[in-house]
Amino acid sequence: MRALLDTNVLVRHLTGDPASQASRATAFLRGEHELILTDLVLAEMVYVLESFYEVARADIASMARALLALPSIVAGDHGLLLRAVEIYEVDRLDFAEAYLVALAEMSDVKLVASFDRQIDRVKSVQRVEP
């Protein structure tokens, strides 16, 4: 089966909450499927784990890496998502900004237009303030 993956499946698998859905989510992720993980869903997963479940940043990064390593998970650009997770964890940027920085690094657009000065922590790109 080939399907787009929703955030709630990932969150159930990672948190075990609620248990009945968590076990089904885990079994599904371990199955012989091709599950398409979009960038937006990964970002939402990070947000839910941070805000609702209060999971530590390093743990979220480990969870994201483990998900991206599952044979059933297909992402548009694994390298981009892994780099975004690294920036999120190491440079402590919000995931959306970490994603933008990773995208800037991997493209010919090395500038990020933003008022968020945290982006300045990553020296591989330049922030321009409007």
C-alpha cells in the first residue's frame, strides 16, 4: 500500500498515547507499506511533541531521525529533513526556521528573509531583515 502519512499516526507511535491507537500505528509503520512523509507533517509532529507532550528537543530530534530511518517512510528529500532536524537540535532554532536554513544551504538561495535573529546562529546562510 502507498499512502500519505498524517501527523496523528506518528504522534501515536512515538508517545504511546492512547495505547490502543499507538500499537496500531506502530504495527502500521513497521508494515510493508510506502508511507509518504511530507515536510509539513514532520513540522507539525515536532510542534505537537514540543507543545502538547513537552518532549525535550534532543528526544524529538532522535524520534525524527528514527522515523526517517524506517524502511516504510518515503520523504521528498531525506537529506533536507535530516539537516533541518540537525539545525533544530544543535542550533536550537524553531523547526520552521531550521527547515528554511537547511533549504537555503541546499539551494542556490543562501539568504533567509526574517526578523528572527536566531537564524544568525547558523553561519552557512545569511539572514536579511526586511
